[in-house]
Amino acid sequence: MKKTVKLDFGTAFKYPFNRAKGMWNILWVFLPIVGWFALLGYGVRIVKEFSKGKFDELPMMSFASDLELGFMMFLKSLPFMIAYGAILFVTALISPWLRGIVQFFLGLFVVPMLTINFFNKETVSSYFEFEILRSVFANVGDYLLTVLKSILLGVIFFVMWIILVGIPAGAFTQNIFMTDFYRRKIK
């Protein structure tokens, strides 16, 4: 596997501010359904850029193509969402504690990497490529550090919500460290 440079915290923090006017795209959230799909497609494109090691600036939004991409990705994600919901439902029937443990485990170790894989490959089957999780467990120390960096960046942007800039900054960088891990260890 090719050795790549790890993303540093400063670059991740500055990313949304390198083209600050791109953060205005968050306002599409106020256009129900259509705006949400466009933002989903935009988020997919951002993750794809992260996967290529492009941490320079937010890309330009192309509303029509991002809307189409977001809608298609939503449709393609339905089988995974149904399977995930079924797992949580069955475990809840057995025990609420078991459901909580399973949801925590899946939410921490499984769903983030499978989602980034899905965003990169855009196929229904990519959400079910469980073999990529070997890299997560083979590099569990690096992965947990990635999770901690993601949480810290999220907390910083949450505090910045006071001046509103933290909302789009956090929204557009929420997967930056997870995607960097994916880029370095899986792709």
C-alpha cells in the first residue's frame, strides 16, 4: 500500500476558510428536500476531493449536478439504511443494552468507513464491502486518534457556532479526518 502523508489539524481547521464564500452553500438547507439533496451531493463531492488528498479549499457548488448526485446517493443508500435499521430493531427486541452496544460499535467502527467508501464508489454494493474494515482494525490506534481529532474539530466548530461561521465550517469538514484515514489506509 502506498504511504501517504497524514492530514494535520491546522490544514483541516483552515480548509473551509480557504474559500470562505463557499460556506454560504449551507443556506441551501433552508430549501426543504431539494436543498438537502443538493447539499448531500455537494458533501459527496467534498469527500471525493478529500480522498484524492485535496484539502485546499471548498469546491464550487454546481446546484443541478449536486442535486442529482445527492438524490441518486440517497436512493442507493436505502438498502444499507434498511439493513442498519433492521439490525438495530432486532437487537432492541433482544435487549435495549445490546442495541446500544451494537449501535455504538457500528457508529464508531463500521458506518463511517463504509459511508466514505460508498461516497467514493457511488455503488450500492460499496456500502457492503465489509473487507475494508480490516484496515480499521489493523490500524485501530491510528483510527481512534482519527476519531478523537474529528471530535476535537467538531467541538471547535461547535463553539464557533456563536458567530455562525462554525455551522458551515463544521458541516463541510465533518468527514475530513475519516476520509484522510480512508485515503491513507484503505483506498
